[in-house]
Amino acid sequence: MFSRYKKTDDAGPKLVEVPKSDQPESTAQAPESKPQSQRKPSPKKPATIVPMDKEKKRKARLGEIKVELHKRLLDDLNLSALDTATESDLRAEISAIAGEALEELSVVLNREERATLNQDLFDEVTGLGPLEPLLKDDTINDILVNGPQQVFVERAGKLELTDTTFKDERHLLRIIDKIVSAVGRRVDESNPYVDARLADGSRFNAMVPPIAVDGSLVSIRKFKKEKLAVDDLVTFGAFTEEMAAYLQAAVSTRLNIIVSGGTGSGKTTTLNALSSFIDDDERILTIEDTAELQLQQTHVGRMESRPPNVEGQGAVSQRDCLKNALRMRPDRIIVGETRGEEVIDMLQAMNTGHDGSMTTIHANSARDAVSRLENMIAMAGIEMPLKAVRSQIASAVNLIVQASRLQDGSRRMVSITEVTGMEGDVISMQEVFRYQRVGLTPENKIIGHFTATGVRTHFSERFRMWGYDLPASIFEPFEG
């Protein structure tokens, strides 16, 4: 039976007896009494300790059964034939092998538990084990693993602790190795951290012991299957129609734009949205550490940096890609994130015929973004007078778009600032649009509105010459 996927060698290892459910000792402890405080009381109650303890034993036992069944699957399945197997055939084979093993162990499971066990085994064989259901959940933005027993997810900007766990550290390390080996990278004690990309494009980062003290640390930034368009972001309240009209004019007239913001503030999403305004007849080259941009234009060349190999050779940095991109006749260059010595090449590209180039940078405001550029130029080892550095930045960068994740988890384009030139030794800037915070609801939701500052755009003449004569009304302040 199931001969197509069975190994031909009948001498398989015997299945080890799984411990009985009453053998694992409970690790639950009675909660300690704490002094009165203004904190909210813990949701745990003493009356729930006993049933929770039984459920924990049951879950631990099912976990041990799953580990043993997974070992048996690896022994019995003809792994070389799985590439050509259909999903239905593979599920049937896994269900049959699991059923035989459960009979040998005299383990009785109800229909729901058996279905869950079969799905977990299928994910272990073909996917990423416990992470697979989280990756399939479209409401989750980030998956954060703090060791084998603690997995958090982010939904709508808020972190939640899930009941997903790994059997132990070895189980977690096996999943990490499965991910990184698929893209030709490695992680071990000598190379304890790694950046990689999942098959669906999600960004993956891991750090393993001994650097990670309490177990391997994993973070996954999930790849959005459907790119958010400008209209979607306007609908979600990330910015207004007036700001969208201004940004369309800025991108179409080939202003050089920097998207600034903190981690998780939506910089890449904003950059993707801005790129939708680029004409389809332009040649665009993208450079990233981990490919995330989803440009919809026809003529797009994508590049990705590469870490060194085992011997420490073969590294290709973003700066190497950027230098080579300048020889590839691009109309625009888009760098996913500028954070190192490639900054000087990016600024030179913006100054030497590649108008309309864009990048992102980590900073908390437009003025901070300029300071970060200055610092990165200094860190690159380029000795230039500060005035010359600022002059280079002022002539290269035209617009700074500030994205932010607010305390309620919402993401907003909180500021659009124009770089207008130099005044003495200082870069002069003017804010055109901003998000005005008013207050906070009892549910900790931000109350605020977008408004223009009343300053007329510095590029109005450029917009008019390119056919984007924006009405003066969009620059009038609005009091919500």
C-alpha cells in the first residue's frame, strides 16, 4: 500500500514507545501573591489551574507523539518522490502512516485532534512546521520567535502572544536551517545570525545561540501578496487625496525623494505606492539587501546584495550594486534602504542625471534624516568639509516624506518636507503637509487630521512646466 512514496528498504527503525499521559510532571505553579497596585489584575484565576494543568499535559503528550510520528515519516516516506507527488496523495500517505503508528501506540484521538495532527505533520514535511499556519494568516504582519516556547505575532500594529510552540531548541533550529539552506545561506555557532528571504518573498532574520541567550530569535516580516495602491492608503487614512495629488506631481516630475521613518513605520509600503506614479516607459533599477519592492512597471531590473561565503569571500554590497547600476543606463534608481557607505553613490546618482531616484532611511523627522545622511557620509570615511557635504545633500534631495507608526499601531504619513537649498551653512527646508494630532480616545486611538501648512510648494513652476498645475487650495491649512 502507498508503494509510490514508501522506501524500498523494509528494515526501518522501530518506533519508540511514547510516555503515558500521566508521566510528564506538571510545571505549573501557583501564582505568587503580589501587593496591591494600580496595574490591571491578571486574568489567571486559581480555579483554572487544574484544568489548565490537564490541558498542558495533553498538549505535551500530543507534541511527543507528533515528534515520533515525524521521525517515522522521515524513515518511511520516499522523500525523493515527494517532488512529483500531489498534495492530496501526500496528505493521504501521511494520514495512513500516522494512523498505523497511532494504532501501534494504542493512542486514541478524536476527529479534531487527528485532523490537527495530520495537518501539523504535513506542515513539518512540506513547510515550516509550527510557523506554517501563521504564514498563511493574512491578518498577521510580523512573526517574532523568542526561543522555542514563545511566539508573538503582530496584528493591526499590536503584538499578541500565540499558543504556537516548538518541541525544543533543536526543532526550532531545524526549521531555521530549512529556511536558510533553501536560499544558499547558513547559520551556526561560527555564523550566528542570518538574513534570508522565504519562498513567498517574506523577509527572514534569525540569531542563534550562543549569541541568542534564551533560545534562537527569529523575526519574519511577511510579504504582502497584494501591493497596497495609493487609493488603498488614502482609504486607510495613511494620507489624503490632496497629499496624493502632490506626491504624484513630485514623482512624475522626477524629484528625488527620501522616505524617512522608524522600523515598521511603513517606509517600504510608501515607497511601493510612490513608485506606481512612475511612467511605464522608464528603465528602473532596484537595489536591496532583501528584495521586497513590488514594482509594477514593465522595465524593472532587480538587484540584491549578497553576504560573504564560508571562507569570507564573495560578498556583494549595496554599494557594489549601485556602482554597477550607474553603468546600466537607468532612468531611475531605487535603493530599498540606505544605511551605509552607499549613501555617497546614491547622492551622486541623484546629482548626475538620474533624477527621480528614491530611497528610504531610518530617521524620526525630516531634519533627522538630513543629519543621518551627513553621519553616513562621515562613516564611509569620506573627508569633506561639512558645508560641502550639506551642499551635496541639498542639491541631490528634493523631498523628504516622513512615515510614522503611532502609539495606537496606525501608520501615517506625518510630514512632507521640501529641501529648498542652502542658507549659509544650513540646509533650508519647508514643511508642506503634516499630520496634526489633537488627542486620544478612551480606547487609546489617536485623534488627528491632515493639514497643509499654508506654504506654497517650492516646485510649483517645475510642476506647471511638466503639466501638473496644482490648485492653490490644496496648500491651504485645514482645521479639523
